[in-house]
Amino acid sequence: KTTLCYFVFWLSFFSVSYAQDMLENSANFKKLFNQENYVVLAETHVIVDIVDSKSERAKGLSGRTSLKPDAGMFFIFDTVGKHGIWMKEMKFPIDIVWIDQNMEVVYIENDVSPDTYPKTFAPTSPARYVLELNAGFVKKYGIKVGDQATLF
């Protein structure tokens, strides 16, 4: 009985934001110990690099020559907003997926070319996360606005 009461008490204080904090802390723990993080999106697993500091987000994929086919970069922003992404010093095109605080895809830009710099791409709805993928990934796996994402 005591265990059940404790469990019910715990659940009454459990929230989506607390769950997100747990996921992000788990991602930071994995990053610290060089464990792979991944996102599941439209039943597709993507191995991701987590970027969660202002300097890491500003750099993003700049300077890299490619991404592995099943890889991406997952940006964690401190707040919800219409966070812009640019193609500064990019060497290959990408798909950009914005995800809100409830882990729902809210906006997508397909096949964004490096030659679009200095243009900034931003969602029409507020987001907390951005997932950058190889160009064509979104189309290939049928990812669309409204899909749920999960970070592991």
C-alpha cells in the first residue's frame, strides 16, 4: 500500500515539462559520457548530436562536410520561440525540422541550400527544438507537421 500511495503521489506532480527536463538531462548525461543520443521521428531513429549552448547552436553544422545518412543535429533552446536557422559556412543542404515543447513537429523547411546564406529560416509557430537532417530525409521518411518526436 505504501508503495502504491507513493506512486500515486508522485504521478500527481508529474508534468510534461518535468518529463522534458528529465529527457534533456538524460541527453546531457549521455553527451558527457560519449553515449549516442537519438530521436525517433515518424518511426525513424536518427542518431543526433545535442547542441544546447548558445555557441554550439550558433555553429551548428557549419564547417562539416557531411552527415551520416541516419544522423542529425538536435538543438535545444532555453526558451520557446521562433528560432531562426542560417546556413553560415555550410557545405551541404539540409532539411530543418522545428519541434515544440510538447515534442510535436510544428514546421519544416526542405532541402535548404548553403547558398541561401545569409537568409535565416524560422518557423511560423513557436518551437523549443530544431532537428537538422540531410536534405531529402524528411521526404524519404514521410515526416510531416504534427508528427511526434522522442529524444533518447
